[in-house]
Amino acid sequence: MSVEEEVYYNYLYEEYSQLLTENQRSVFEMYFGLDLSLGEIAEIKGVSRQSAFDSVSAVKKQLVSLEEKLGLYRKKIAVYRLIEGLSDENKQIGNEIKKILGDS
């Protein structure tokens, strides 16, 4: 997996983690956050490596599906592009929007 893909999944996770099950969050955090291998995840979870692989794949698929349906990440990126284009006298508005988005 490329660095760009990894960053993308992390952004999606930031937006949609609360919509995942506890197990899905756990698998994602072990694989992407702690950089554990599938074998290590399998050992921790007490499952086969194939099952760990399937779990990681399912979480990635779920995140992409949520983004396709809700588009929160895509919309957030569009808002940030608009903020970047604000003139200097409107930068305060941009800062307020960032606070609303939770990125002060």
C-alpha cells in the first residue's frame, strides 16, 4: 500500500470511526495506527492470518463505502480549498470555519 493510500484511509477513519464497530476500530488501529502486521493482529485476536487480512480489507471497504455515501471527507477538502482562496481580510472567517470543522 502506498503512503498516499495509507493517508487517505487515515483521513476516512478520522471522519467515520464512530460508525464502525468496536472490532473494526480495533483492527484499523492495530494495522494503521500501530503498524502491526497481519500475523501480529491474528495472534492478538486469536484468529488466522487470513481472517486478519479479511478484517482489514472489510474495514477499508467499509470506510470507502461510507465516503461514497456521505462524502464528508470530499466536502471537507472542498471547504479547505475555498478557505485557501480567501483574501487576507477574510482570513478570520476561514479560521472560524476551521474551528467549526474541528481543525483550529
